[in-house]
Amino acid sequence: MRAQPHSQASSDPNLHSRPHSVFDELKSLLKHTSAYGAGNLISKFVGLLLVPFYTHYLTPADIGTLELLDLSVALLGLAIMMWMSSSVIRYYYEYDDRKNKDEIISTVLITASILGGIASTCGILFCRQFSSLILKSPVYYKYFWVLSITFWFTTLNSVSFSYLRAKQRSGLVSTINVITMSLSLCLNIYFIAIVRTGVIGILYSSLISNSLSATILTFFTIREIHLGFSFAKLKALARFGAPLIITSFCAFALNFSDRFFLGKFTNLSVVGVYALGYKFAFMLSFLLVQPFDMIWTSRMYEVAKRPNGVSLFSRIFRYYSLVLTAAALGISLIIKDAIGILATPPFRDAYKIVPVVALAYIFQGSYRFIVGGIYIKKKTSSVGLISAASLALNLLLNYLLIPRFAGMGAAWATVLSFSFMAGYAYFVTEKVYPVSYQVGSFFLAIAVAAALYLCAIKVSIPSAILSAGFKVLLFISFPFVLYLVGFFKEDELKKAKQAMQSLWATRRWGSAVLPEQ
């Protein structure tokens, strides 16, 4: 008997019948986003701490080799794993009964094992050819042996993590990632500092940590779902995910093409300054956009089934984009002082591009939210078209702006490309899954943040302490200025007032029950 999707048959007809409060939903999203964000923050912080260690024991050539190897594996992963990750979460929520959900996971796990095995076998068989192509010499063929085996375990890990994300187990996902990262870092220290194996040691570390993680996660995944396979489901998954391969490659090129143009039309010093500034601005994506995306890409299907799902989409986007804008403002206000402390004089101008790239990531985060309606309606071919058009625009803008404006030209090309992507996605989504995204409020918040940032750079204060205090005041004033320009709605003001009264009452009660000293 053919399995019925949730729209036709449901194990619990009252499962999604009750509307949910937007504030309850925001609390849940905040909890999961914080869990994913904490995992990202820990990994980034530990990575920064180990930079002196790596630069002490590895040569620039070693680090360059690792970068090329990582880039090669990332491109292969986009082709083989990206479509599965998005598809498994989408179709996990297509059904309400456990049997069909498990069959989705099992089908993808078996497919990933086969495709990953084929890719790994090819990597081993043609290791000398890959070494000559990527590293310009066949003598590094052993690197590709290790990478190929690691890649197979990585494909299994990808499915297991997608399964946990679909079940909204954010705390477990972050915990496993931190444990795996810690193990890998300990092994790196052992292989690099004690055994002195160089690049191959880091590859061994990755192999050991990923194989252990994949073995444990795959075992528990199989134990929960039981193995089964459905060609019908695989066909639906492939039809949904195939356009996302194009999307992934376009997104990859859109994020890195500016370095190529900067290298061609300027010099390596400009590339280095731009890359440093970009890394700081990318923190907005790393600590907010990506963690939120990890929970929202699974939860949005559940939200869409609710009676007030469209309203929830609108309100959640409103607050999410507001948080992105506030974070971008905060980064922009402190970045000049931060780079002045952390970087040497040749890199000091990197602060100039950070606010511009941060603005770009506000649009990118908005795009990733808005495009959810297209995923819900399974119109992923439109996502491929949006990505391809945005990449074409980005390449054109890089070609026109970088020769004249160098790094700032690259930054503004990124802003215009991401804003075009968000606008195009909004236009397409409104046709298939209409949501009132309150675009006017979105741009009002950005305008207020931009005005406050301009105040910060136009007002010159000689004292570092007074300057820092002025910037803190500007940041704190952001919600108050929004209030003055009429950004907040009546129910939002009422909810904020209730929250403040509750907080004040809690503090008073806590003071009243404290024992006398």
C-alpha cells in the first residue's frame, strides 16, 4: 500500500490544529539557535587559540596544502551530500507516521553509503592523478588515500546529523560536534608536536575522529529506524535535491569569486586586508545565520502546518532580521578598535569593509529565511535559478567594481548580490507561499542602524574610553530610536512591558527573601 503524505493521512488529526504563540515559538528557536551557536563559538574560539601552534609546527606550504585539500573535499561534498541533507529534512516532515519517517532516513543512509563508497573508491584508485592535478605532484598520493576513506565516513555522519536536526536535537548535535572537534584537536597535537608527521598527521586525526563519530552515530541511527529502502522515496528526494547541487556550487562561487578578481586586478596585500575584514564580518553568519538556519530548516515545515503558520513566518522573520541588524550594528561599532588591537598596522584598514559585508550578511540571512517557502512547496528548481542569476550578477559586479574600488568594490558587489538574491527569492516565494514579510519594517531597521553607525564614524572623540562609551550608548539607543520612529507594534510594546514588570517583580521578590547577614 502506498504511503500517504501528511496532507492526506495523519496519525493524529489534532496534531497541528492549535495555533501557537509567536513568542512561544521564538523561545523555542532561541533555545535551539543558542545551542548550535554555542557549538560554533567553542570551535571557533579553540581554533583561534591553536593558530600559534599550527604556525609553529607547520610551514606556509603545509597550511597551503591543507587549504587546497579542504577546498577539494568541500567541492566534492557539495555534489554528493548537500542535496541529501536538505532533502532528508524536507521529506522527514512530509509524513506524520513513524514508519515513513524512518524509511526516509534509511533510504538516504543507504544511498549516502553507496555514493560515498563510489567516490572514495575513485579517490583511492586515481590518487596519483588527483595529487598531480591539485598539488602539482604525484608524490602526495597518500594524502588522497586518507582523504578518500575519511570522505566515506563523512557522508554517513552527514545523514546521521541531518536525522538529529530533523528531530530538533540541537543540544546533542552541538555536544557531538564539540567532542569530535576536541578529539581531533588532541590528535592533531599528538601527530604534529610529538610524532612530527606534518600534513598527513592532520589527515589521520580527521580520519580517526570522523570514523569513530560515524560508527557510533550510524549504529544508533540504524537501531532507531531499522533498515529499509524505497525507490519511490529516493526518486522524490532526488527530484527535490538535484537543483540544490547547482545552488550549492553557485553559493560557493558567490562567496569566493571576489578573491579571484581581487588577485587579478589588485595585489596580494589588498587580498589579505580584504580577507581579514571579511572574516570578522562573517562572524554574523557563523554565530547567528548558520545556527538559526540549522534549526529553522527543520522547524519551518512543522510551523507551516499550523493554522497560524503564515502569521508565524511573518513575525519570526521580523524579529530574526531585527536581531541580525542589531548584531551587524554592534560588530560595525567595535570593529575599528578591535582590529586596531588584534592586527598589525598593515591590516588596520580592514575595518572599513566590515560594516559593508555585515550588511550583505543581513540580506543573506534574510534570503535563507524567505526561501523556506519555496522548499515547503518543493519548487527547488526556482532556488537553482535564483542562485545562478545572483552568481552571474556577482561576477559582473566584481568585474566592474573591483578594478576601480578594490576591496570596497568587492564588498559592495557582495551587498548588491545578496540583496538581489533576497529580493528575487521574495518575488518567487510570494507566488507559491505568500507571506506578509513587512519589508518596510525590515528596511527601516537597517536605516536606523546605518544612521547610528554614521554618527559613530562622524563624531571624533580623542579619549579611547569616552569613544567606547559613546559607541555603547549608540548601540543601546538602537531599540529606543526604533520606538521613536514607530517600528514596534502595540502588542509588542505590551509584551515588552509585561516582561519588564515580571523581571522587576522577580528581582524585588528575590531581595525580599534574602536572609539578613
